[in-house]
Amino acid sequence: MPQAVIFDYGVGNLLSLKCALEKVGLKTKITTSAQQLRDADAIALPGVGNFSAAAAKLDVVKEPLLTAVESGRPLLGVCLGLQLFFEESEEGPGRGLALFKGKTVRLRGQVKVPHMGWNTLRIVKPNEFFDGVADGAYVYFVHSLYPVPDDKQIIAAETEYDLTFTSAVASKNVYGTQFHPEKSGSVGLKILENFAKIVKR
């Protein structure tokens, strides 16, 4: 069974992601070890937490993590994990992984922040990550910031919340969701199943 590691940068919500990945057939371990990142078949960066604190923890393992991704290992980022794919964040100082050019900005406008609850996906780039997921499917969000990629080609899905924001990205072996698939019922499980298929092939 392929092994996924969830990198623990000191945030909550690790166990629900671990349980969901195990449910779709990935042996899953929570770790802070650079060696376990090197050995893993897939890597997941979880949601919930502060950009600056998470970026500082990631700095310690940035080299092995980026090497694993460059070698083709599938990477999944959830919520904060997706935001860390980019260069910087309005949430605070620190440098993200810079896998993609762009930054994370705060939700603004006449809406309640954080954006919390169910909302729909508009799939803008059909791909294997969303295989079998209907356009307009509902997923669960808890966030105050969202990514703004320089390269619009990586945007896989968008969501409307007073403004239209990037709610998922997909590029080569890197996949990220601003929503929480592990809290999104059967739709979220389907997305994680698709990720597990990508890992297993």
C-alpha cells in the first residue's frame, strides 16, 4: 500500500485528514521528519493555522520536500497547505514554497469572514483530480484568505463568495484545495480517492 505523509507544522485538523486518506487506501503517517518526506510516495500539507508559523516550520524541510515534488511525488495541499504553495501571504511575513508565482490575500467585501460552511465549485479545468465530481458540487470551507496565482492555467476550480476566488489548483503532480475535502462528505472523499489513484499509478 502506498504511503502518504502529512507534514505536521503544528496545526490542528491532522487526524481528520489522516483518517480520510486512509479511507481511500493510502497508508498515512503524520511526521516532521525530512527523511520520511524523502521516503514517502505522496506528501500532504494540512489546513488550519498561521502562514508565518507554518512557513517557518516548512523552512527546515523545504529542500527534501521540493526535491520530492520535483521528482514527481504527488503533493496535496489543503487550505493553508494550498496557500503555502505560493510565495507570500497577507496573513504575515515568511516565504512559502514558491511552487507557483502569486500570493495569498484576505477576503474582503460585504461578506462574513471567515468564510465558513458549504459552497459550490465551478470546475474551470477538467482534470483527473476532479474526475467524477460534478460542476456545482458543494464542498466545505473555513478560511479568511485565498490564493491569487499569477498563472491562471493552474486554476482547477473557482468559488463565488461576493467575489470569485481560486478554490483549487492542479499542475503536474501538485494539487491543492482551499476547501477541506476531509470535511466535504462524499464529494471530498471522491476528490481524495482521485488523489489516491494518482499516487498508486
